[in-house]
Amino acid sequence: MPPLKNPARTRRRLMFSLALGLAMLMPSAILLQTGALGANHTTTVLIILAVGLLLAAPGSIGLTVLQLRALRDRSMNQELNDELSTRNSVRAMAVGYVAIAAAAGYTLPLSVFIDMPLAPVLTGVLLSGVLAHVLSFAIFERQGDDG
Amino acid sequence: MAESELGNRLKALRSDAGLTQAELAALVGVSRKTINTVENEVFTPSTTLALKLARALNAPVETLFFLRA
């Protein structure tokens, strides 16, 4: 495989792709799972779901490949996991936890008034945390980079 | 925006040494954006990184970093 010119930038772009894909995938999957859609809207939501998959899948696969390459390439590993990236990762994790707490905090009182199926709600709560983590990490990583 | 009262002369010393941000980053084993954020005082480096930068630029660490009064 050819060496990457800027692995940190590649990771950031893959994370944006994953975040965008999850943002499309998550609500459409929940809508389909709950069966709340009429026949007219199912096709549109399926298209959004497919586009979300097309964005999220390369993002997650690319990130895995990048991490595997970093395990073998010491300089790439140093660049990807340097002090600034570690700090950004911790900050992003905190954002993710807050997002999970907020999503759970809103859905709990709502569940008193609305009958909500547990499986999609739990999926949504967890995915909102992942989405917040990935997106905030990608945003933090833009700091100091030109592209 | 400054994160702390710590100032630095990284940009000046790096230019004096004839190094680009990318070259200095490779010397100390971090990404170029880390060097950029340290130079712009957005990110405060660890003691280890500060010492590595001083060694790479052949300057005492207290010349490279200083506390603002």
C-alpha cells in the first residue's frame, strides 16, 4: 500500500464520512424499525438509509484499515496518536457521554407520555453518543490543520 | 486564543533553524498540526514534548517556553 501523505487528515475525513453516514442511517433505521411510516415515505427513507450506509461503511472500514496500518508503521502511529490527538480523543469521548446522557434524559420523561419501543430507543441513545463522539473528534482534529 | 500563560518562541527558533513545521514534527514524532497549535499557543505541550522540541531546535527549554508575567 502506498504511504499516506497526511494520515491525520485521512482519519478526519473518514470520521466525517462515518458521522454523516450515521446521521442519515440512525433516524431512518429507527423509523423503519418502529414501523411508523406510511407506504408513501418508506421508499424515501430506504434511499436515505442506503446513502447513509454508503457513507458510514467506507468510513468505518477505512478507519479500521488505518488503525491496522498504524500498528505496523511507527511514524504513522506517532502522528495519529500524538498528544494533541489524545487530548482531542478524550474531549470527544466526554462529548459522546454527554450526548448519551442527554438523549437518555430526554427519552425517559417522554416515555411517560408516548409509548416508545425499547429496542430502537436504546439503539438511538447509543448511536447518538457514537455520532457525537465521532463528529466532535473530527471537528477538534481540524484545529491546526490546513485542509 | 491562549490556553494558559505559557508563551513560546517556537516559530522564531524553528525559522532560525531553517525547519518547516512538518520537518520539526517528524523530528519530534508528532503531527504537523500539533506543532502548529503549539506555535499558536492553542495547545500546551507536555514536558516531554517541550524537551524534545528544545533538543530538536538546539535551544534551552526555558528559551523556547516562558511564563508571561
